[in-house]
Amino acid sequence: MILLQLVMTLLWLLALGYVTANLQVGEELTVEQLLYVLMVGSSNDAAIVLAEHVAGSQEEFSNLMNKKAQELGCTNSHFINPNGVHNENHYSTAHDLAIIAKYAMQNDEFRKLVSTTSYKLPATAKYEREDRLFTTTNSLLIVNNNDRADNYYYKYATGIKTGFTTPAGNCLIASSNKDGFELLTVVLGSGQTSQGLSQRYLDTISMFNYGYSNYFMRGVAKEGSIVQTTVINNATKDTKKLDLALSKDVTVLIKTEDKNTNLLPTVTLNENLKAPIKKGDVVGHVKYEVEGITYEADLLANSDVKPSRVFIKILIFVIILVFAFLYLKAKQNQKEKRKVKYYKGR
């Protein structure tokens, strides 16, 4: 449980007009409760409590945010608070936010949070008046059974988060999933149309529709399928032909107009590939280049490869020759040393 200690912070947020959950000093809530209050209700005070719980202070949590952003490859972001309250030194870009969102969506708990449309925070000992109800601010997720122009519901939407400050305008990071084809969009600095409609939703829906109309996910090859057969020269006759199997499914994003294009992989085998090889060993690499994106997978040996007896005999013979040479060389060196000693003695 997290004990809230937020008097001055809450007063500050309320004075600025930022959304809060009306969290009370001394109120105890779980991390899970606070996450739902944060992600569903956009509550700034919940963000502050979580940040201080995790890192001890907002400043230290911001440092963690910046460190993680850099690790993910963000190049134009800098965070100084956990909730996005406006500051000239707190900034990001659509590209960086897409990187962060893509990473976050790999977490099943995060996916659950950002797709939740409503959440009830039960009354507590410090807030006994009533349960607090929160509804998502992401209108893409809200089912409105009407034909109004401001019905922004998108049936494939799965998240993620809205945002707003006066300088930043209306912002939205959104995700959708249509038959396993997932899209992610970022809209920043949006406003309203002349008819009073929210441009961030209109633009997001347009991008989703464009993506699904012009692209699709195509399965190129299945895990275990044979990509190529190669010959291992030092192997036995029965095992020298080695099938190279794909380590995982390869699915690529491709334009609808190119759906029948034959995609050929680039195969790279390990250097000095020779027997013995065990079934399942990584023996190479395969990649597909589509629309400037590289899709990669390992190639696995589909069977055991045994070294040929002839090769083994040759190898043994070479080893014997090496040892013989070293032995004779050592004997010769000993004779040379004896000669030197003899001449010195005379």
C-alpha cells in the first residue's frame, strides 16, 4: 500500500487546472489502483504518487525516464516530471513517443490498462464519501450507438492515451488491432475542425484506415520450414546434405498491391561450417528486406551431421605429423645445445 503525502502538490495541480483524482493525504492505495486512476482517469496526482513510490522523488523518477528513453533509442526527448505538466525543458517527438509506446505495448498489463474504458476506485478510510468513477479520455474506445459526427468510436482500437496542455494542444497515442495486424499512431498539437470536431481522433482514424487499406501482414515462412539445403564437405555421405530450418515464423508488412510478389531471402551461413553439427544448432542467418524494413531469423540444422571417417583419418594423420615434427624439432634443438656445450668445454 502507498501512503499519500501530497498536500502542496495537490494544491498546486488544482490551481493550474490539471486533472486529479482528489487523492487524500494519508489515503492508502495499491500500485494497481493508482495505475488505473492514472491511465484511465488521466489523474496527475496519481502519477506523482507512483513516481515518488518508485524512485523517492519526481526528479529521480524523471532521471529514470530519461535513461530508459535513451536505452530505447529516443533522440529528441527530455523529461523533468512524471505527469507531463508543461515545462520548456520537458519535451518529446511523435517518433520518440511511438518508440516508447511500441515498447510499452509488449507488456500485457500495460495493454490491459490502456484498453480499459472505466474504473471504479472504492471508497477508503480517508475518502469515505463514495466510490470514485473514472472513464477513459480516449474516445476511440467509447461505444456510442449514434450517427453523430463526434462519434469517434473505432472498433479495432486497443488504446492508448490522450494528453493535453495549452502549449502542446490535443495529443493522442493510439493503437489498433485488426485480425492480428496492429497499428500505432501518434498525433501531437491537434485542435478542432471548423465544425467543432476533435482533429486528433479524425486524423488517427484516417491513419488507421489508410494502413489497413494499403498494407497487410503477410506470412512469408513458418517456423521449421526449410529455407535452403547446403552441403557439408567433411560430413559422411548420408549426412552431408543439411536442410536449414527457420527458427521462427517470419511475417512482413507489405503493400496490398505487392501481395503476390515473390520475396526471396538473403541467406548467410556461419563461417567454417563443418561437421560435427547437432540438430537444432544455429548454422546461419536469414533476412528479408521489405519496404526498407529488415526481418531476420536464425537458421537451424534440421538434422545431425557426422564427420566422415576419411576426414577423421586425415585429421588424425595430420595431428600425428604435427607431433612428429615437433618431436624431431625438439631433438634437433637438444643436439644443438650439446654441441654448444662441447665446444665451450674445449
